[in-house]
Amino acid sequence: MVMNTNPSKDVATLEEQQKERILNPIERPTVTQDLSENVILTTVDDLYNWARLSSLWPMLYGTACCFIEFAAMIGSRFDFDRFGLVPRSSPRQADLIITAGTITMKMAPALVRLYEQMPEPKYVIAMGACTITGGMFSVDSPTAVRGVDKLIPVDVYIPGCPPRPEAIMDAIVKLRKKVANESMQEQAQISQTHRYYSTTHSMKAVPTILTGKYLQSETREAPPKELTEAMGMPVPPALKSSQKQEDTVVAVVTEFGRTVKVNGTR
């Protein structure tokens, strides 16, 4: 039996052999199973998008009943925190705004200002029929905006009156897929344009139908002649006689700082 008296020499020989094998390989090196399990190949875009889609911070913006369904998402039953969503109350700390409810003409400039204060990249989810098209208020309301996309660009639409929390979760999943496919170079080339009061989306002023003329009728007991004819309702003789009589009106006149009651006829 031969004993090795110089083990350091054998170690140096093995290191030389490994170095020679790396510098002058006899065969093409292959990726072993251990290497494939411990090394992840990716791009900067994928890493950047993965970090963003896992931490979408929505801003609380509810103007009508749709926000009740959005508030249900915060509870433990649906728990939208598992998507990384942290609700914020400041636009400077949010990158997602979910417009839930009717947008009026008076609220439109405030919404545009909130959107402009959000840092890039930012996204918008339109929730509910009132937000998308004006909903039930789109026919005769002179103050409702017929779609929030006339004010700010929308990424995902959620139809419904109101939509269920499951629909909100589906919209968030679709938005995450959109974020995952974005590129940093394309985002730098795309310029955000705000379409508030633009030529393409000009807001139509609708005259109001509530003029208050029904308050100017003669009396509640004696309906107007036009109303009785339209309804086909016969008028009792007592009411006919009361319509012919002149109503006494009490007018208040201020004269030299004194209030005097004067009886007159109309």
C-alpha cells in the first residue's frame, strides 16, 4: 500500500486539469440540471413589469353606489390585498384610479387634476354603467358626463349597475396582464394626451326638463285645465266654481323700513 505524502500536489494537479478543461473543452459545455434550477434568465422589462403588477396601489375615488361594491373588496371575503393592492387616499402615492360612480360636470375638473397628479405610469379602471356611458343619467341629465373616457384615458371597462366584486377582480387580472406585456421603450414614446373638452369629445349641453312650472299652478285643489284634459278626469262642479272666483293674495310691502300687509286681487 502506497501512502501519498504530498496531498497539496494532488490538489494543485486537479485544479490545473479543471482549468485546462474550461479553457480548452473537448466537448461543448451543456447546462446541467443543477444550474437550470438555480439560475433565472430574464429581461429588464420583465423584472420591471413584475414589480409593478405585484404592487398596484389604487386611489379611493367613489362618487356613487358602485363604490359600495368596491368597498366590499377590502373585506376579508374577497381580500384584494392578495393582489398587492394597497388603497391610497393621495394621488401622488397611487398608480391606479378606479372611478366608481357618476361623474358630473362640476366634478370633472377635479378628476382630471387628480389624474394629472398621479405619477407615471398610471392606469384607469372605469367601473359601472354610470362611469362608462352615463347610465341612467345619460338621457335627461344636464350635468352628467357621458363616459369618463371623455376626460381621461381608460385602460379597463367594468360594465354593470353595479358590477359585482368578482368583476372587479377580473378587471384587475386583465390589467395585470396588460402591465406584464408593456415595454419601457414603448412607454417613453407614448405621450399621454388628456381629452378633456376636446373637439372629438365635445360635451353636449342638454336643456333641463325640470323647470319648476308645476309649482306655478293655481292651487292643489283646482288642477290646471291642461292637466285635467290630458288625464281625462272630470272636474267636480265645486272645483269649477272655485276656479272662477278670484283668489285673495296677501302681499308684503316694505315701506320706509316698515313691513305692511296689503290685501289685493290676482
